[in-house]
Amino acid sequence: MFKIFNKNDNSKEVAKERLKLVLIHDRAHVSPKFLDMVKGDIIRVISDYMEIDEEGLDVKLTRTKRESDDTPIPALVANIPILKMKDRALK
């Protein structure tokens, strides 16, 4: 996700967040092409059950902490806007 600068943005903070994302991708050894492949697979799988807004689909790699010991680990996060459920998914 790209952030557009405006008057209220602190460019130092925006640059810092972008650098964090680059480091997360690098440490997890994940390329943008890989994320695109995952996004395509997610679309194919859930399309059997629901109609989604593919343009609004957002898949990104971020960082979270493991519950057991608070070790930082990469996490795949998907925001999937659902337009409607398909009939066969409701049965």
C-alpha cells in the first residue's frame, strides 16, 4: 500500500514505515511477485464461496509477535472486501 503525502504527513515517519516494510519483506525472503501469486491463489479459492472486490483486495506482509514468547515474526495480512456470498456457500 502506498501512502500519498499531504500537509499533515511527517516525511520522516513515512520513510521509516516504508523502510520497515522493505526490511520485513527482505527478512522473510518474499518478493512482490510472490505476494502477487498468493493474492491470485486467495482470489481463486474464495471466489467459489463469495463475490469479492478484487481491486480492493490488499495483501501485505507485516510483523507481529508470537504469542508464546513475544518473538517478532512475519505475518501475512489480507483485507478482502466481500460484495456478496454465493448461494452454495450458504448451504
